[in-house]
Amino acid sequence: GIPNSLITYDIEPNSFFALGTTTITATATNVVGSSILTFDVTVVDDEAPKITLNGAESVTHNAFTAYTDLGATTADNCSATLVTTDNVDVNVVGTYTVTYTATDGSGNETTANRTVNVVDTTAPYVLTQNVQSDTNTHLTLPTTRDVSHNMINLTQIK
């Protein structure tokens, strides 16, 4: 029969392989002689990073107050960077989207979003002031265009 062979590799079995292609040389040796063979091991990263939001996916925020997003974290089988795009305008009531984009070194990309509903929950109030006038004074009452940040301004016109 064929004598038993000892196979050795130029890279230790169970070694860590970096992304890309690594050529391995295997040598089989027995009492008759030896034989050498090379083969390639190719490691690819086709796994996209994962994003975890800190806090809720949808939040309600009171208008005219500073907004601080809770952020997010990313995890990947290699490593990834996380970029946040935040266009929340607290001075304009509406719905906004905060977008998180995680990208790894192989170009795999994942996005996650948080919806921010900017609402005005503060009731408006009117400041009053006694005004003395003669018969030539006219007062103009405010319209909706005169309302700003929950305050109505009355102006006196002569």
C-alpha cells in the first residue's frame, strides 16, 4: 500500500486570515518522498454592519427647545464607522428624520432612521397693557401673522 504521509503547511492550521487572498503551501512527506501543492484562501466581508438606536425609533419633541439626539451604536464583524445626519429644526413644527449610516471597510452599508415629531404644546398667551388714547388713536389687533413663539404683539398706530 501507500505509506502514510505527514502534511505540513506554511501557515498554521486554525490561523486567522485577513480580508483578501492568501496563498498557502502544503507539503506532503513520506518515506518515498514529498509533494508540494499551493492553494488560495479568499476571505470576503459581505456582512453589513448593524445599527442599534439609543432610545425610541420615533420621538416627540417640544418646539422652540434645544433637541439633543440620543444617538446610535454600530457593530460589525470587522469594523465600521457611523455617521449621523440630523436636520431637525426645533423652530418649525413638523416631522423630521435623523439618519444613521454605518459603513465598514469593505463598503457594506446599513442605514437606520429616527423620526422626530416637533410639536408646539404650549398654549399661546396674551400680554395686556392699559393704553390711554385720544380720539385720533387707532389700535390694530393682531392677526395670525403677528404670532411668534406663542406671544402676540399689539402695536399702537397714530
